[in-house]
Amino acid sequence: MKQMNAIFVRILTVFFSALLVEASLADIHVEYYDAASSLIRSDTFSSSQPISVVIDDSAILWVKVFAGPNSENMEQITVSGTTQQQEVRLLLSAGDLDISALVPIPPSDAAALDSKGISNAWTGGVLRFKGRILGNLNGPVNVGNLESLHVDGSISGSINSAGGIFSLVAGSIAQGVAITQTVGDIFNIDVRTGDMDGDVFITDEANGNIVDFVVDNGSLGSSLDPDQFPTISLQGDIVQALVANNAIRANISANTVRWIEATTGVMDGSLSVQNILDNPPVFGPDPAEIIAGGDLDADINVANNLDAGLVIDVSGSIGGLISLGGSLDGAINTGVNGLAGQVIVNANNGAGTWDPAADVTIGTTTLAPVPDYVDLQGSIGNGAVGVVPFNVHPKDSEPDLSATVATPPAEVRIWHYGPIYGDGTGQVLLIERSGDGGRRGRT
């Protein structure tokens, strides 16, 4: 009997020890380090508790927050404190102390499964942040400088960085998410498995650039509803690439772009830039291109020229408006009958021209001669390319304005190479006709 009691006690001891180990694994750990990477103190929170990070010692340089080895979910992290210092480095990782954005955090060092984000109430300096979670980001992140954030699942909380964003990697980014940066550049946004449905705003007028923006397997804008299209707005340049493997349905505004591509899908929404620049590529096409693997239904507004060597390449049809404030010196290509919309050259009504060497090719048909080509609208998709002020297209008019008719038609339709309208109250059009006996009439 005593032996059985001893065995029972031993089993209970092992059982409760296992519970204690499991409980410790479920804890969220907060560790504070100084500049020499020496531990100052540590705190522990349960996985169901909000996590408090307090910057109350000017010796604190590093704060590391992570779950146990079984990677629990993590409640919101709130950063507060009163000390004044240049910066504190917040690391959401179980790995080594390293804030460098160039060194990725491996999955084995991820801080948690799901996270409810970071609230930053500390105003004593810059909160620099680097982190990785294996699940979803379900709350906002507010930091002073985002070195890197890797979320294997979905981001459904907005991200605000007062400084720069070096690297943001996610499985997908949900509609309603706003990625906002106040000062500096965004060097990389990489959405790897799903769609990018969030907005991106850079409000810095001096250095607000995006270097690379890639959606590897999904779309930039998955909704077909124009009211749901993401907004990508910056004062600076999209320096290298904005590429989505499927469609791009977004409203994009920037100073310049180099390469925008919807590889296998449509491009819809709008693109508004000052210039398309042929920067030396780190990767991607050379020369610069706007590429739509399907139809191009987006309205594109380029304030200046489409320079020689640049290409707008559309596998399907151009259904929207392409407006060039200056000259057409580059190339535009579409599929067969692929010009359903309008291309306007010299939209600023300045000195812009259509260079005869700048081919606009619809399927296998290159419009010629330029600018007053003879190809009929019905043979190219019912669209047009025109230089402001728009000339009359004599062959598309009814009757052909270069022909002589014996019987007066019931009506005359005069087509131009672009949209025209009456400005003011004067006479828009004067038609003179010659009747029997040399009598002339006016309409």
C-alpha cells in the first residue's frame, strides 16, 4: 500500500510539474537590456494579459518581447515611460538582439502566433522596431521607425511609422488597413501569398519614396468595386517597381514611376504621375514599362512626356483614358482591336507632339501616318489617339470628308481624333454646301 501511495505521489508530482512547465511556456516575456546587451530586468505576462513595456531607465537600449517556445498569441503591447533618450530598440523576437533590417528573423525565432499590435505612448525618443510573428497581426502598430516587420499571416491592423519603413512582409493585407509613413522612404513592401487590399500613404514631401512594392501571388486590390480600390499616395517616386502577379485595381499617385505591372490580370483604377522615368534598373524590364497582362481600364495621367524608349504594353484592350501632358515619344502596344479608350497627346495644350518614330500598335496594326492616321475606329477597337488641338478624322466621318457625294446625305457626322466641346456661346461649326445653280447655303 505504501509503495502504491509513493507511485501515486510521484505521478501527481510529474503531472503538476508538466502543468507548471506548460504554464511557463505560455508566458509572454519582456526583457530589458543595456547598450552592452546585459540584462537589466525582465517581466512576465500571461498570454491573455495586455503587455506593458515601461521605459523608466535611461540605460535601457533594448526591449525584447516574446512568447515561450510553443508560440502563444500575444495581446497588445503598450509602450510608455518618462525617460528622455535618443532611441529604444523594441524587438519582437525570441532571437538575438539585432535591429538590422538586412538580417531577417527566422521562423524559429518568431515572437508569437497572433499579435494585437503595439501602442506607443513613449515620447522620450525614437522607438525603433523589428519583429516577426507566425500568425496574424490583428491590431495597429505605432512606432517611431519600422526597421522590419514580417507577418506570415494577414495584417488587419493599421501601421504608422513616424520615420522610415525599411521592410514590411506579410502573407496578405486586409481592406481598411492604412500603412502611413510621416518622414522618409519605404524601401520594401512584399505581400507573399494573398492580396494587398490596404492603403499606403507617405506624407513626406521631401523624401517620400517607395523603392519596391511587390504582390507575389495575389492582386493589388482584389475587389471589383471601385469604391473599394486601395489608395497608394506619395509625394516622391516609385523608384524601382510596383508589381502584382495578378491584377492591379488601385488609385496610385506619385511624382514618378519606373515599372508598374499587373502580370496576368487587369489594371483598373487610376495612375497619376509627373513622369515615367527610365532609371537604371536593379531588376525588371529595361527600358521602363507599364504592363497589363489583361485589359488596361485605369485612367493614366502623365503630366509630361512619354519619353522615347518607354513602353505602355497591354495584352488586352485599353478601355480608359491615357493623358500625356506633353509629347508621345515612346511606344504603346495593345491586343487586336485593343484601343477602346482614348489616348490624348499634348493634354496641356502646349508644344507636345506625336513623334513619327513613336509607334502605337493595335494588334499587328501600327497607326499611320501620325498624327492624322487613316485607320478607322472600327478596325482598332472604336478608340482613338489624338494630339490637342484635335483634328478631324476625315475617313471616320460620315460621309468621308475627302470624298464628293452626288446626293446630299440626310445627316453629316464629323469625327475627331479626340473629344471636343463648345467653349463659350459662339458658333461651334460652320458647314457650307453648294446646291443647284451654284447657290450656297450655310448650316
